[in-house]
Amino acid sequence: MVNGLYTPWSSLDQKTLWCPDGCLRKNNKYDVNFCCSCKGKPEWELPLIFPNISYSGLALELEDLQGKDSFLLNIHKSNDSNSKETTSRYFWVTYIDGILRRYPKNACDFQIVTIDFTGNLFSEIGNLSCFSSLDTLVLKRNRISFVSNQTFRGLPNLRKVDLSYNLITKTDNNLLGANDVYISELVMEGNNFSTVDLSNIVFPNKTICYNSYAYNYQPLDFTNELNMKIHENISNTCGSLDISNVPSITQHPLSTLKMIGLEQTTALQLKHYVPCGFYKITGTSFKCDCTVFDLMNLHGFDFYRLFARSHDDVYCNDPKLLANKSFDEILRNETLLDLVICKLSDSCHSRPNCECRCISQPNRRRLLIDCSNQSCTDFPDVIPESSFDVEMDMSNNKISTLRTKDYFSRVKILDLSENPLTVIDENVDRLNHASHIFIPNHSLETLPESVQFLHPDIFRFGKNGIPCNCDNTWIGDWRIYKSASKEFPLLCSNFNNTLFEDGRLEIGNCESYTSSTNHFLFLLLTFPFLISLFVILYCLRFELIILKRKYDRRRHKTWKHDVYISFDENNKLVLQFVIKLLYPFLKNNNISAYIPCKDDCPGKIFEENITDNIQKCKTFVLITSDGMYDDKPGKTEAKIMEYYLAWKYFTKGVIDKIFVVKFDKPKRKDFQYRKTEAFYRTGMGFNMWNRKVYVYQAILELLQER
């Protein structure tokens, strides 16, 4: 039924209010619910719509001078004719600035909806259980000091309670949170609280029209004694809160949402969890740490709704450098914005001789881990969680080994200045998010090969260099390939600080004598007369076969591919070299290459793929690497078979050439070691660390050779 400008409306299954039609035209369900809850009227306040409902006052008579005993009189009794038309009778009672200490003895005999005993001597709220129709309770300016969370339970119609300007220092937690408490307006202003628990200002899935702790005589701190947490059953907290004109508050009330699990207080998050209601905090100040940074950036209606009329009305009181600064002043000054920080303690490293400071700085979107100027020998095992980039200052410590940690993928800047760094571990590629790594005081002898997955320019090696030798000439290639800037050089400490990229020219020939050659020379010198011919023929048997095929002019007429490339797909560096560097180079020079891991026919067993495709290629290129023939199920058999068939087809003239490239120095002799060395000695192979040979050009010339 709709009557005039009001529509019946229910909240929490209590159909007691009539909602103004204007509320029903709000933009969303939250605003509609908030408007109807706060502007809705009970039937006794609408006499034009409900003329048969009476709403009249009761007189109060004192029976003693102590205000302990009193009774109520109905001085507006209706005549018989009017009483027949009246369907409901509601009453209000007011007794202002008296000496009343208790409710009147016969108060439960009336259907009282409003009680106003402002300025009396109540020391406690008392038992309200018989006031089942009570809508409004006003005990302003009495002597009440405590409020229990059982006081308002079981009163389905109680909506408004005013306990302002009493002597209240504490209330129970969860004052209004119980399912059988329906209060939407609670006034606690002008009392003497030191703390207010979140359970008394955050009411999940409830609408609070007005909740006031304004004009409190002490600074207010917020607690979370019930350990409230945001979870899937909490859809929103919709209400208005007034904490204006309090000496100070520890933080903005909405910042406390982070205490119960809200990760961010951005405008989007606040619109979701606080979709309606107003917050009033003018005339006070609070701590401006990182939890209010998002709130500072609110604008327009969102700022007005959750703060005040403008940024000028909101002030900070901590840290000291921001004291008495308005939001407006801070927002216009980057230096002041940088001071809006949080000092984190959870997961912040603290050990004897190595205590770190963990600071979240939203304006720069960084988490600073400062462990500098101590005696740390290692990095923290854990750091606080954050969505910001991590900047670690480990300068001036005693760290000799850069041991990577799980959180290194979050590190943007790492400062290891003034540390005796001698070793960087193999997992340094976890620093793949880093833009600057400062190690100017290092004493490194080499770098781990995994550093090749990073860009050289992120390192600041300073004036301290690394010895250039045959074992680490790949470092120069890495810097060349990644186009390292000379602004951030790496020097050869043993060649007058030559750039590492140029150091390979100083080193000279890195091709070492092979053990086969040494063995051959040993045998040749020891048994020159007895077995010299046998030794020569035996040791060079593969060389002789290769030379015979090399100068045999018979050729297979046609091949489908120019080259078959065999390599260890499990070696990341080799795989990257073949797929990203060698294959594009060959393709650009019109050389067709067959790469097993890329071109094998799916569905065929590897034996068929190898047998069918090697003989279709003119040249077999073998790129050997350390561990290539280690026992790896399914993989090692394929590599051995490739080499075996390639040699077989080469000796029979099915394929034209075999070319061997050593990617790195093997730690032990690999499969078919003598045969591989024979290719080197007959000019059919080379080492990639021999910088006198240009890898790609050498392969190209061999493939184009007739």
C-alpha cells in the first residue's frame, strides 16, 4: 500500500517504517536502504496518514526527593467515542534536568516509544526489557560510566539511543553487532573514551545512520580486540560516523579497515566496502602514515563523504614533520608526500648485529628494506609482503656471498656497496626485476653463467674489475650481445683495467692441447721405433677416415635441408644460442636448418625421426656441451643415436660433412671423445671460447663450402 508521499518499508524483517518516496529514486540499493533507514518514519509520526493512531505524552510524578521512585500519569485520556476509533496508542515521556535515578515504577504499563530523561542522575541505563515498543531512548547528561553489549538486545523497535555527555569511559565490544539489536543511531559524544573498538564503529552488513564519538575529552585510539576480519560473508559496512572535535585520533576510521584485512583503501575499494554514509572528522587530527595515502587522493564527492568539505579541513598530527599540515598542503608538496610512510615490523629482519628497518612508502610505490651500516653477513630470509617494488640497502656490511632469496624477484634496487663480496651464486637470475645492483667494492674472480639472463647495465661494478682469462671470455660476449653501455663498465683487473669486451684480444689463443694429442706425443717419444707406425695409424684412424671423405669428390645429388643441428635441449644456454641466435642467422643467409626439438614430426618415435631426417640433410652440425651425454631417460639415447647415425651416413657418403662445435669446456671426456677430437684436428670443428674464430661466419663458410 502506498499512501501519499510514503511507502511501507522493511529493514531486517521489521516492517515498522514508512519510507519517503524520494529515497526510492536513489541510484543504487545501498543508497535506497540508507535513505529509508535514516529518513523513514514510524506510523505514530504520520498522523495525517494514520489518524486512528494516537501519540501522546505522559506526566511524571516523583514520590521521593532522591529521585528513586516515580510513576507516570496519562493526562490525555480520550473520551469514549474517540477511543472506539483509536486502534493503537503510543506514548512519549520527557523529564529534563531533574533528579531522576530510575525509570518510573509503572513505565511498563504503557506502550512508550520515546523516553527523554536528559540531565538527570542515572548512573546506569538499567533494564529495558519491558519496553518492547521503545523507538528512541535519550539519557543525555546523566552519570552513566559503562554500557554493556546486553543492554539493547531483544528490543526489536529501538532505533535511536543518545548517551552523550555522560561519564562513559568504556563500553563492551560489539555493542550493536548482535542480530537482535536494531539501533541505527547511537550518540556517544562528549564522553571520556580513550579507546574505541572496531566492533563499535564497523558494523558489517548493517546500516548505521549516525554513530557519534564527537567532542570526546581524550585522544582516541582504535583497537581490534575481537580480531575482526573481512571475509566473504561481509559484503559492506554502510553508515555514518562522527569523530569531529576530538583532541586527536590515531588514524582515520577508514584506515582501520586495513586492520581487518582490506588490502587497499582506494576509491574503488571504499565504494565497495563503504558504499554509503558520511564520515565527519573536522576539528581533529590523526596520524598520517601509509594507510591514509589512498584516502588523500580521493576527490569530489568521495572525499566530502569520507572526510569533510575539503582537504583544508583535515590535518595530520604525526609524524612530527607533518604535524598541523593539512591534506591540501601535503598533496601539493612531493617532499611531504614522501613522509607519508609506515614502519613495518611483521617479517622485518631482526637479529643481533643485523637489525633492519622496513618502510612502506606509497608515494614512490616502494618497500624500503634498510639493513645498512651493521655487521650483516647475509640477506634477510623473509621481508614483509607488499605490492610495491623492493629497494634493499645492504651497504656497509660484511656480506661476502650474494646468496639469492625467494623474494629476489621483487627486488628493484639492491645496494651492496662497502661489502667484501667475493662470490655470486648461480641463482642470481632471480633478480630479473632489478634495475640497479650496486657492488663497487667487490673482489669477484668471475660471474655465474646464469648472469647472462640479466642485462649487464643493471650492475654497477665500479672501478674494481674481474680477471680476464680463457674461462670467462663469455662475459665479454654477454656484454656485447646485450649492448652493454660503457657508462657502466666491467673492467679486466689483470689488463690495466681494459674493458671486458676488449679483454679477449689481450688474452690471445685459448685453444689448449687436447689430452689425445698429449697422449700421442707421449707414445711417439717413448716408443719411436717399436710401435710408432701402429700408434700413428690407431690414434689417427678417425682423422684418416675424415680426410678420405673430405677429399672424396663424390656427393649425394640432392638434400632436403642444408644442415641438421644436434644439441642438448636441456641446456638453457645452448638452447637459447641455437633458437634465438644461430637459427635466425642461418635463415637470413638462406641456409635451411632442421632442428629436432622444433621440426620433428609429432606422433613418430624418436628413432624414426632421427633415421629419416639425418640422411635428408647435407651437413650434420653437432654442438657439444658439458653433461650432454649424462644419463637422462629418453634424451641421452636420442643424442647417442644421432651421433652414431651421422658418422655412419658420413662414412658411406649419404651426408656430405660433419661439423663439431664445443659450446663449453667439458669437465670430463664425453661420448665418442676421440672421434670428436678428430674433427677438430682436421678443421671440421672449433671451440666457441676461441675468440679468434667468429662462430657464425665459420659455420656459414663450412656450409657454403663445395
